[in-house]
Amino acid sequence: MPPRDPHESFGDDFEDGSEDGFDEIVAAETERDPDLATIEAGSRTLRTRGGPQQPDVPGRPEDPEVDRALREVEAELATRWGETKLEPSVARIAALMDVLGEPQRSYPSIHITGTNGKTSTARMIEALLGAFELRTGRYTSPHVQSITERISLDGAPISAERFIETYNDIKPYVEMIDAQQEYRLSFFEVLTGMAYAAFADAPVDVAVVEVGMGGSWDATNVIDGDVAVVTPVDLDHTDRLGETTAEIAGEKAGIIKQDATVILAQQPVDAAQVLLKKAVEVDATVAREGLEFGVVARQVAVGGQLLTLRGLGGEYDEVYLPLHGPYQAHNAAVALAAVEAFFGVGAQRPESLDIDTVRKAFAAVSSPGRLEVVRRSPTVVLDAAHNPAGARATAEAVGEAFDFSRLIGVVGASGDKNVRGLLEAFEPIFAEVVVTQNSSHRAMDADELAAVAVEVFGEDRVQVEPRLPDALEAAVTLAEEEGEFAGGGVLVTGSVITVGEARLLLGRA
């Protein structure tokens, strides 16, 4: 794919809440009663009790001046090359790191790639490290509601004030590199530079870093992770990463560095072969799920699941994880092995980590927008599945964790995704689907999405509501037809942006 003119605006590709249409949602939300979220849609009003703001998903700053300054930073970032526009090179970010004094070299790091499960795994690793009294920095993407979510210190997103300060601190150096390079630094490259600088300034004891896309030429790959984590590889971004899981694994293998420890989740055979070959080439130590570590047992529990995990140094039983689905149990096993590897467990230290600390850490884990219940009566669940593999995992988890008598889907997806595969994965669990579109310019038009949905579900099971508030109203109405105690539910899915906007509308800011 040829790179675009560095002086061209890339605001159309910017994936945060400042895109066209989202300000209308924000304005409607800020007019609500402090304790009662309200969505005006058509002839009905949806209300849901909204608790205190969750620290891991911040809303807009309350101080008008801070909010104005943050919007200015967001607007400047929006002029840059968007996250979906890539030029396979780390030359620009490496140049930025050089003029900043190589901040990413001042702390050890755990680097995470894969197709699905990266953010949840990163959050689990962060929680475990924090429970062992290490100061953590976490860099993940994309964000659910606020751009500040992407950079976390000590388990919480940095404040808007600190985000603004960090941007202003590195801005002169960013402009210097812009002037020297053929293409300006991209949106994601600037954010990556901000994260690495913020971690060095804190300072952190360890950084937990999720790749943006791929691995070899991802902007995050100017670190040499002491531990490289590869979550399950599947088909996604095939136009950029490759058309087979082996080709995609080849790109993701780029984060495996000399003498590192590699934690491999269960992989397709061809992907595993590629990843293991790279590990051998760089003398990395490999731990594989299902062999050196894994899930021994799991039991569905209220609000999550109870696990027995086999780590690199032993077995950990009675681990409560407040997240749903078999895939989250596997993410937990991967996260535990990564932290054990970071501490040297299984090699220099054959003993296990303190089990009470491990239990405490996992019990405190959250993952917003991943099978997150945001409303009751009827139950509304948000899940950011956006590719067929993620959708299959979500569908399995919904069937296990919830006893819905009738589940209504609300789906808004990006046009560059395998939408048919996504819908086919959800077809067995959705009684009906309401197709919609989010505010992103990448969003698939609701009518186009409906045409695909009709082929998958049949015309009688598809409803079209281009506006997300109307789609939520329609889905809740359909779920309520089951009666108050009959078990109707709504699952909002298809895109992180769709989930973020629905989360805001439903009072979870």
C-alpha cells in the first residue's frame, strides 16, 4: 500500500471520540441526571442506573480549560496519519526515540502481540505486576472511550492534565523529526512516543506494551521486550499482514528478540511453526500453552469463573477471575506465565509466585468492553469482538455465562473487516439482529451491513437502525417482548468504537 502525502489530513481515520457525530452523543450524555443515564430515541426513553465513574475508563475532564486543552491535542493528533494507514518502517519512531534520549531503554518491558486477547492479557499482566508491588506502565490500543486510556500508570489511565503535558513536552521533538523524515510521524507513532516518555518520567519498574498491528514494523517495536507474549494468531488485517496465519505469525514474530523469553498461547500449527523458528534463530526461551503452562480446570462462577492454572513454577488453584468465557481463562494462563517468566520463575526460581497475591491480582482484573454488563432488565452486554475469531469466542462465552431466552444483537462494524464471518459467528446465538453504524468514517454503512446480515440471518431477523441510539432502543424493545423476568438480553458488538459509544450512551462514563 503506497504511503499518503504527509501533509494531507488523516482525521478521517482517527479512531477516538472526536469524530463527526460523536460530539452529539457526548452532548446528550452530559445533559443527563448525574445518577441516571438517559437515551432519547424515537418515542421511548431508555434509562439505566449509572454508578460512579470507573477509573479505567475516564470521561471528559470536568475542568473546561483542561477539556479544551485535551481537545486541542486530539485535534492536532487527528491531522496525522491514522492508525489504519501504515508504512512498514520503524525509522521515524526510532528517530524520535533517539532525540528523546531512548526513554524506552530505561525500564524492562513485556511486549504483547497476537490477533485477539491482547488488551485483556495486558491488563492481567499489569494487575499481577502491581500486586507484587512493581510500578507499572501499560500501553494498549485502541481505546474504548477516552484517548487517555491508552497510557496507564499504576493500573489507571494517566490524567488528562498529564496526557496534555506529555504531548507538549515531546511536541518540539516530534516536529523536529517531521522536518527530517520523508513522512510525518503518524498518530500511533506520536502516542507511542508519549507512552515511552511518560513511563520513563514516572519512572516505572516495568512497561506492559501491546502492539498496534503486526509486530516487526509496529511502532512499539523499538523496545527489546524481556518477555514476548503472543496471544492466539488468526486472520485479521489480511490486506496488511498476510493472507494466512503463517504469514501473519511471521509479522508478529518480529517482537521476539535475542535471548528473550517467549510465552506462546495456543496457536494454529502453521503459526506455531513460524513463531518457534524465530525463537530458535534468536536463542529465545519458549514456554507453550498446553505444554509448559495452561488451564487445568475452570468452573463458571457468579460474575466470572474459578480457575486452576498451571504456571511455569507450579499450580495455582482457587483463582477467581471476574471475566467471562473460556478465552479469558486462557488469557489468564498466558498472563501468569508471562509474569512468572519476568520474575525468572521456572528457570532461576523453580518455586511458584505467592498464591494469595496471585489470587488478589486476578480478582481485581477488569476489561471494559469485553463481555461487560452495563444494564439490567433487560441485560445489555458490550463486547468489542470485531473479527470472526473474536466473535466465535464471544458467542461461546455468552452461551456459557448467560442464560438468555432470547438474545438480540446490535452490530456496527468497520467496512474493512470480515463482516460476513463476524455475523456468521453470531448467527447461532442471535434471535434477531439490529444493524447500525458508529460515528467512525471507517464504519460500514448500515444498509450495506444489513444486506450482508439478510444473507446470513434471513430478512425476518434483521432490522436496520442507522443511528446507534435508535438501534439500542429497538434492541431493548425486542428483548423486553420476552417479559421482565423471561431472560431477554442485548449484545452490542462489532467494533471497539461501537462499544465505546454505546457505553457512553448507557451511562458508563
